[in-house]
Amino acid sequence: MTLTFRARIDGRQIRCEIGTDHALAAPVFCFSLMAAPAVAAGGTLVRRVAGYAEVALPDLAAGSVHEVVLEHADPRYHPRNRAWLPLGPYLRVGRQCLPLPPGTDLGLRDGDGPPATPLAPDRLPLVPQPTEWTSSGEMLAFSALAPVAALEGVDQLALRLGLVPLLAAGATALAVSEDATLGPEGYRLLIAPEGLSVAIGGAAGLHNAGITLLTLRETTGGKLPCGTLTDSPRFGWRGQHLDCARHFFGIDFILRLLDLMALMKMNRFHWHLSDDESFRLEVETQPLLWKRTAFRGEGELVPGVFGGGIRAGGSYSRADVERVLARARALHIEVLPEIEVPAHSHGMVKALPGLRDPGDNGEEASVQGYIDNIVNPAMPATWEVLQPLTEEVAARFPFGMLHLGADEAPHGAWDGSPAVAALKAREGLVSSDDVQGWMLARLAGRLVAKGIRVAAWEEAAKGVQGGIGNAALLFSWTGQGPGVEAARRGHDVVMCPAQNAYFDLAHTDDPDDWGASWAGFVPLEKTVAWDPVPKGAEDIAPRIVGVQACFWGEFTTEDDQAEGMIAPRILGIATKGWEPAGRTDGAAIRALAGTYGPILDRIGWKWNRGA
Ligand code: ACM
């Protein structure tokens, strides 16, 4: 049997053409959109779970092509580009599931891109740029360093990337000395015609100097410019987040991402392990949680939301986590695991009994369109599950910090729950924010008592009793304002404003592009067009501990689709995390992207050449 499928954007609508060379009786068209779908013509909506829908079609005759016209149920959404077309499409006919080919080509298209502009003469072909660089005008031919044990991590990185080793017997010697004034990650590298020497503030400083030498060797073709390079980061937190709940990224992709981060001197990996669609970590305290939600699709607890199709998913074993941790350790990267509560928990609520109030008659919907994606803090089972679960997850990761989520609770959450009504009366709470803040403060307090630091998205600061408290690290994502406010209330903050740092947003408004758009479009230039300490927030500058890029996986169906979304924009976020304010502007980062292009090509990482 041959089935064909094509989808295209037509104004606010999506036109789908399903062709078959066999007669099909009462087929059901299953697929997912970025947000809850509606049907304008060609079928009848029979089931919807968030962006996933099942549409009953009329009988299809052999040789026919049938048109289904889709819209988004919420008129605030309309299709912007190919990522908004149906993902994971298939037909259910009786008990059989028949995959449909993708209705469009998936992922970013390669483009030639604008011609690379030359680097300004005062710049090194290096991201991030060093804090200070004084050129002597000479040159050193460099291919490798004589072995330095502490640089084996960088040497292994070079080998994995398919580059010439950094360390080789009899090669250029590197004299190492210590200078605590440089700070734990800082270093001062002298490149002279006679050879190399480095002063370091700590082990991470030597690692960073090694990354600089490896990079300059690649970007200069082995002809290092001579001079003095004094370097240390503006921020201690230079992060990359990866949503492995919506799309199950293989461990090999995660390891490659850590390698790419290390090349940019980024040092925090935020591993988003749970969301509405799945719980990915093979935990011992709640085996049913991951066993029941690791895969989604036909016959699973969670249907094929966000491109799940007939079946997609996976879970991370203890051995998988150990591989990620070993790689991170070798690259001076810390790993922050995230377990999402109380919202973004549709899969958790479905998999485990007792996390919802059976008397809750509320129909509040999440932004993604779920009507049951929040655990209930008035249920004893919620605490019986969450306390051991969060403790186990935190204990698996040596960083000693756990991210608890806390974003995007549906408006009016728990309003229909008699148990929460009683909780509110008892604890002096009024709004959903108050209830979430109370719950997070309680959960965080128990973790802090065990020596675990907690982190959460910006919403965790809300609530009449001050929200999560407990010296939580908060992530400001809807913009920078919530981060500034949280910092004024005593929280340390990581800035990851979607408008500049969300790599799942499309680069441009081109309908042929690929990505989300709720916070606008993020061309490379926008990743540097901001200051993590915005104007007027100088008073809380010490509370802003860093920056982070985020990649959400709603429309990712294959690991490599993320590559061109992450690169070259990761150059901009690495720059923001390291360099003093205002050092690199849009034109300069564009020129540096041109310089890094050949390296990305050499290491086999796809990058968006066009936008
Ligand atoms: C988020 O993007 N919902 C943190």
C-alpha cells in the first residue's frame, strides 16, 4: 500500500492532502501540532490531547486524495513555518496503524548564508573573545603541546571531534604557573616565538587555556598570533539546557552537545528530564513513572503529542547518566537535572495514582492545552511520591542542585479542588500562585535540609508567602524583568530570556524556516543584543550569576534537527556568559560565525548558515 501526505500553510489554516492507492474504511488521521488543533473541513475531531488530535475521515477510495483543513483551536496561534505543520502523522484503520510520510521536509534547510565578513584586526578568531589581548605582532607555528596531564580532557575532546591531538611527545612545551588573582577559571597565556607559558587561577583555568590553544590552532591554521591573552569569565554560570522530555535525545547527542559547549567554555548542562509527555530517568523510587511514560503514542498513556507518532521515546538508565557525568566531569561542566512540578506533569498524573484530587472538577487548561497536568499538593500521595523521588534524583548528580520546574501552572489551577480549598483556608493562601509557592517552599525546604540546593523557573518566586524561598536559584525566561525582581527579593538568578536565548525559536519569520515564534524570532545577532544585567538593575548585578540558552523539543523528531537551531547561536550565548558587557556586537558575532563555520563543518555539527 502506498500512502502520500502533503501539508502546507494557507494563511491561518493548514491544508493536508492524504492520498491512498487502496480503499480505506473509516480511517482516523492522527497527528500533532505545536498547539491544540481544530478541524475546519474534511473530517471530524474525535479526540484531542494538547497538540495531539485524532480526526475521523470519510471512507477513502483507492486512488483518491482527500483534503483535511486544520486550524489552531486558540486563535492566538497560527502556523508560522514548517515546524507548525502536522508532526508524527499516521492513519488508524481498524486496529492497524499506517505511518504517513512527513508532510514537509523536517528541520532547517541549509542555506549559503551571507558572505563571511572578515574579523576586525583587534580580534582573535576565538569565541568567547578574551578579556584582554595584546598582540606583539609576531607568530608562533603550533601543532601540539608536550603532554600536560591536566589537559588530557582537552586532548580527548580534540580526538572525539576528529581534530589532530592537542598533546604529543616532543611538541611545544607549556610552562604552567599559578596566580590566584586570576580567579578559579582564569588564565594568562603568553604566546611568544620562543614558546608558550600560562599562569592559572585553578584547574578550570588550565582547561580553559587548553581550549583556547586548541581553538586558535584550528582557526589560524596553526599560525598562532603572539601576544598576551588575559582571560576570565564575567559569569560563573554559562549554561545550555536541553529538553529531553518532549524529544528523547540519544546519549550520543548529549555527549556531542557537551563537547560543543566545552569548545565555547560553557560549563553548565541543564538536563530537562521530565515534562507533560514523559519522565525519562530510570528512578528506583518510582519505576512505574518512567516505565509508563518513557514511550508515547498508540496505546500508551500519553498519545503522540509533539511528533510522537505511532510510538517514540526512551529512558535514561543509570549507566547512561554515568556516561553523561563522566564526559561532563572531563570537560569541567556541571549537570543540573530538572524534575518538573507541580505543572507540566500530565504523564506523572496519568502514571501514578493519587496525585490529583478526585473531587477536583476544574477544567483549567495549560498553555499547551492539557487539562490535567498539575499534581495536587493537598494530596498525601503527592508528598509520598515527590519527596523520595526528588531526593533520589538529586543524589544521582554530584552537582548537588535540583531544578524543580514551577513554570506555566495553568490559570486557575486547583480552583475546583475541595482539598486545596481546605489547604488554602488552613495556610492563609488565596490564589493558585500562593498554593504553588507554598508547595515549592515546603518541597525545597526538605531538600535543603538534606544539603541539596534548589533551582526553578521564574514563576517559583510568586505567592503571598514569598514563593519557593530557600535561597533557590531562579531562571528568568519570559524576559529579564522577572529575574531582576527575583534578584531584588534575594534570589540568585540565571538569565535565559526567550527573546535572546531560546534556540527553539525560529531564526527568522520566513515560512520556510523552522521553529517556534511565541517570543519573536532569534537571528544570531539577537543572541548578543542584550545585557544579562539590564540597564537600571546595576544594584542587583552580583545576584545575576549567569546566562543560559534553552532548547525545547516540541517539534523535534530527530536529534540532528536540533543542531542547526543550536549553532551558530550558541556562539552568542557563550559570548554573553563570558565577555564583559558590550564587547561583541551583531556584526562581530556574524564574522565569528563565519570563522567557526569551517570548524563546525570539520566536527560534523550542522549549523544554520542562512539566518
Ligand atoms: C519555559 O520555557 N516554559 C520555561
